[in-house]
Amino acid sequence: MESSTEAGGTPRRAAARKSTTKKSPARKSTAKKATAKRSGPGGKAAASRPAEPAMVQLLTPEGERVEHPDYSLDITHEEIRGLYRDMVLTRRFDAEATALQRQGELGLWPSLLGQEAAQIGSGRALRPDDYVFPTYREHGVAWCRGVDPTLLLGMFRGVNHGGWDPNSNNFHLYTIVIGSQALHATGYAMGVRMDGSDSAVLAYFGDGASSQGDVAEAFTFAAVYQAPVVFFCQNNQWAISEPIERQTRVPLYQRAAGYGFPGVRVDGNDVLAVLAVTRAAAEHVRTGQGPILVEAFTYRMGAHTTSDDPTRYRRKEDLEAWEAKDPILRLRRLLEREGAADDAFFAALDEESDALARRVREAIRTMPDPDAMAVFENVYADGHPLVDEERAQFADYLASFTDHEHQQHGGN
């Protein structure tokens, strides 16, 4: 630490110690008030937070293009319309899945509402040979990787363990365990580097997962082994009911510096900025410069999952403020401002959205029920007496329903 001094030549730290040896009652009262003002929940004093940093933005909430000195984006109107289509269809699919869960067709559903730009922008920045490790909310990234939306529903309906072949789209199965996919991505990226490939690996996780030990370990290994992995954190401000203030005292992207690699914060509701930043991040790891952390600063406009009630912990004013930054509305304003899309385009997209919703409803209701006895398979390689006993008991239980139905129909 620098030995800064007061004007009279007294070392500042020494002067500070001297001035705090005695306190008048008035100064004690002032200090107590200041401490109370900084106190968090439960009366515990909270450390002061630094001012929020600027983030990369190429499109304002009003739909105006802006320039950034480090991230430029050369994009056509056709490509912008494609991004808009991706976000609209992804949101419609997500809304339909939420409705299906409410109707009892799915056991659970984690909505991505509000995070469409973060997912579509990053997903469209990748090459086919790049590999993605998602959480359980990356429905937009799955869309970009060519995974049929209906395949995402199987696990949440309980009819399969994932529903798609990860190797066919370089899109790993959804990961329910919080943060573990960061380790999987790092190990895979280490293998990519050893193979001499220039593919990029992306690991998606949320702000809550950034507090998990698995993510910290992934950062450590990725930095030491110069793994070509982009850690993509969707900071949607809430880890279920825990706000970001309970997760970190510094902006999340700054955590990367402690591990020895760069981080960048991007406006997660600006699909153009996310596209530009993720492209640059992928190029960074492709060229052997090691990992990078991208923090997409966004907001979870829906519930954490359909089992959650965000009205119990979230302020209505905050939600309204973020709704004004809606990623889809923002891009539509750009399209209209630049005359890049007409009424016919929007009408056709509405029809396509309705068709997608119908296809999703039909697919979910025609999914075959899984074999109930399959739960006992693949538990032990050579079998086990207790499992055999439980299998027999469960078979008798299922058979009792058949006997009851037989009796109801008069034995016919």
C-alpha cells in the first residue's frame, strides 16, 4: 500500500489511528448512525458496494444503434430479422410450455422470459463445431443449435432423461445440478486444446451458480490449462429468491480477474451486443488465449420455475423497469425505425408462432408414457435382492389397478 500523507506530513494511516483513539459522544452517535445506514438484513453491517460499471451496448432500449470502441457489429437487415424471429419463436415456445405445466402436462418448467436476447445472441455467435454445456433454462440456445423444441419437454414430463443426442448438435443435455456443467465444459475444453482443435466451448450458468464451488474449480482449471472455454453467465438478478447483492460484492465479470483471465459485462437485453461480445469471446479462446467470462446483465421476468412465486420477494417497480428494457420490443423498435420489416413480416411471424404452439401442444399430448418398471433397471450391474423385492412389490401395486378396473367393468 502506498504511504500517503496528510498535508502536514503525518502519515494518513497513523493520523487515522490517532483520530479514532477517542470519540466524543457526538461522534459516537454519528458513527452509530452511519453503521446502521449501511446495515443489511438482520442488522449486520454490509460492505460498501462499488458503483456499477458500464456495459457493452449496441442497441438502446429505445431501439437506437450506438457504437462501442471495442465491439463493432456488421449486420444486415435480413440477419436482424432472423434474430427477431428467433427471439419471438423462443418466447412463444416458452409461454406454451409454461401453460402446459399449469394444465398438468409437465411436472415443472423453468421459463427463460426476459433472457431471449442473451441466449439467441450468444447461440447465433457460435460455429457448428463449437460445443455447448447448458443449464436447464437454455431453450433459446437449444433453438440456435437446431434442437427440436418438443425434445426439450420430455425430461420435464418424465418420459426420458433428456430427449436428444448431444453429439448430433454439439449441445449437451440439460444440467439440473447447479454449476456442475462448468466443470464438464472445462474438462471438454481441455481435451479440445490437447487435440489441437480450434473449436470453442461455452458453459452457461446463472448468477446463483457463480457462488457454487464447482464454478470456482472450473475457473481455476480453465485458467491454469488455458482451456478454450467461454463462461457465459446470465445474471438475471435472482438466484431463486436470493438477490444478486447476496451473491457478490463486486460485479460478477470482475471475478475472472482473480483467476487470471479477462471478463466483460454486456447488456443481456441487447441481442446485437451479446452477439458481438460472444463472437469476440469465442475468437479469444479459439486463438489460444485461454478462458474468458461473459456476464450478460439481464433480468428474469418470470418465475424461477413454475413452482416459484416471485411476487413474494420481488418488487413490482423493478419488474416494470425491466419490462421497459424488453429485448424483443427493443429489436422491433430498431426494425421499425430503420424500415427493415413491414407489417407482412410481423403478421407472418405471428402465424408461424401460432403454428409452433399447436405443434408443441400436439407433441406433448401424444408422448408415450414411459414403462413404469424401467425405474428398476440399470441400478446394479448384476442385480440386487432388495431391488428385486421392490420390483416385485411395485409390480403387484400396478397390477392392483388393473384388477380394480376389471371389476368395475363387470369382469369383461
